[in-house]
Amino acid sequence: MTYKGYEAYITIDEQAGIMHGEIINLRDVITFQGKSVRELKKALADSVEDYLAFCKERGEEAVHRRCVDGVHDSQDVRRHC
């Protein structure tokens, strides 16, 4: 699942009836959750927008990490918030 270039890894907790996501191409840890695909997509978008607003407030930039077949390489791709 992606939003504005941020890629997320999704897991399902069948017992709890909820899906968890974590953005994987970012230095910072951002997680989100939802009980449906629709909720999960909205939670991802909200989390990314909150993160970008946080970066902007602090005068920092978001730093994407490149992924190749799900594996991060050591070269960072800098993008402005």
C-alpha cells in the first residue's frame, strides 16, 4: 500500500479483527491501523499528512529510503516536506 511515495507493510491480526501498517521507506517509525481496507487507506494518508506537517513545523525534511524488492539500500533519497 502506498501514499505519496510512502510504502507500507501491512499485517493482519485475525483475532483482533484489525490490520496494522508500518511505513517501510522512511527513517522514522510511522504506524497506522484500520478494521477495513478503507479505514487502513485513510489511516495511512492521515499518518503521512501528520508526519509531513510535523516536519514542516520543525523545519526538517522527510527522508525516504529507497527499497529494492522490499529491501532497503543504504542510499537515502531526500525530499522536502
